[in-house]
Amino acid sequence: MMVTLLDWLKTPMAAPETPTLKIIRMAILGISIAIVISIVAIDPLRAVIGIGAGAVVAGLLLVLAALVPVYFTMKTRADDAHLAALLAETER
């Protein structure tokens, strides 16, 4: 039982992150930070931009809402392919 547990712990559970996935993950992080900053600073932003300040926040939210499902789909496909490769390697 202990050998099986150690083998399981040594096995990577997710695919290595590709450069594309890293870029998308960093974009999601940056957009999230921008949303927080724009919500906290909505009054100064409204003073500079006017009524468009709400549109800036809404635009950031829409971009985030579109990007997150793309990331999760790509990440799931990469993880599935990685797991299939590991299983094929184990069966040899």
C-alpha cells in the first residue's frame, strides 16, 4: 500500500503549463486586478471619464467572463491529453 501511495504522490496531476495557458492565466489575473482597482477608484474614474466609468468596469467584466471559459477549456484539454499520454506510457 505504501509503494502505491508513493507512486501516486509522485505522479503529476496536471499537465505542464504551456506558454499560451500561462499568458491567458496572467491576463485573467491582470484583468481581475484591474477590475478591483477600477471598482475601488470608481469615483476618481468617474470624475475623469464621466459616465463611461461604468462602461470600463463592465467591459473588463465582459472580457473576464469570455476569457475564463476559454482558459478552462484549454486547460482541461491539456490535462486530458497529458493523462492519456501518461496512461499510454504506463501500459507499455
